[in-house]
Amino acid sequence: MLICSEVALAFLLLIGAGLMIQTFANLRAVDPGFRTSNLLTLQLIPSRTRALPQIVADQAEMLRRIRAIPGVESAGFTNHIPIAVKGDVTGVGAEGHDGAVQFQCNSRAVGPGYLSAMGIPIVRGRDIQETDVQAHRTYC
């Protein structure tokens, strides 16, 4: 009885491992909607002692220098890279509802060049431009 239960349990674990490997292979075949090859990411932690306008200016200068490197096709930034972090949870209102009704969504701040660097196609509208950033100054 003990040997039969051990064999059955081993067989069950083997089937579970096989299904997990198959699921992993299927997930690798799914198109994530952004480029995953020939992509370099860098994490910067801004100094808390610097003012937001100085951080924004530093980011703009860093992007200018990165884009000037030979072989770089595009460069951009975000506060959270895809898949690794869900993003910031933000409350938003919806048209037709009073201000008391808030919906929560995950959000990311992105800057000019991010969509092209990630290979994300623009379905409708236009890409983020430097003038958008200068007008709003909403990222860091």
C-alpha cells in the first residue's frame, strides 16, 4: 500500500511539473506588446535633496546624451518598467459620475521616446513629445 501511494504521488508530481513546464513555454510564446530584445534598462534613484525642476532637467540631459551614442535607435524613460512592477495605483474619476466616485487603476509616468524605445505601436493619437513634458512637468 505504501509503495503504491508513493508511486502515485511521484506520478502526480511528474504530471504537475510537466504541466508547469508546458505553461512556461506557452507564456514565453505570448507577445507582450513591447520589444524584449536589444533593450537596455537602467534604474536611477533621484536624490531627495534635488528639486523637481532640476531632476527633470537632468533627465532631459541624460536622454540627450544617450540618444547621441552611436547605434542607439531611441531612448526614453518610465518610472516602472513593464511586467516587473504593476505601477502606481491612482484614483481617477469617470465622466458622468460625481467626484466622490473614484476608480483605481495602475499608472506609469513615461516620457518622450519611451514608446519607440519599447517598440510599442501607436494605434491612435500621437507620441509623447518634449513640448508635452515642458508644459506639464508631471514626471520625475
